[in-house]
Amino acid sequence: MSLYRCPICHSKTTRSPWTDQASGQLPDDEITVLVALDDGDVWPAYRDADKWIYVTGDPIESSRVLYWMHMPQHPDDKEAA
């Protein structure tokens, strides 16, 4: 069983911080998240209606996005502790 480190509280957990896009759970529109693409790349992106968009404004073909996760807190962020 693999352990993952929570990007928010840094505790170890058996639950991956990544959400499978196929699960139907998607981030709110215009919230920057990390997306894992079908070619192994990870990029910051957001959703606008039914479309994934790189933070540069370029569209991402939705079928390329396999997983997404919320952006982690900065390690020095006092509210994350």
C-alpha cells in the first residue's frame, strides 16, 4: 500500500491527493489546480464551464486530463499547520 503526503497538512495518508476526472468530481470554475495529462506532464490549469484551460489561457483537450488536485499550500503557510 502506497502512502501519500497530504499537500495541505503534510501528514501521511493512504488516499492520493489526485482526483480522477472520470469520477465526475471537478473543481469549481476559475480555481487554479494541478492537472496530470495523458503524456505524464503535470501543469497548472483551471476550468471554465466545460473546458480545461492552461493558466496561460490555452485550451486543453478534456480527454487529455486524467487527474487533478488542488494546489498545495506553501510549506511556510501558518494556516496549513
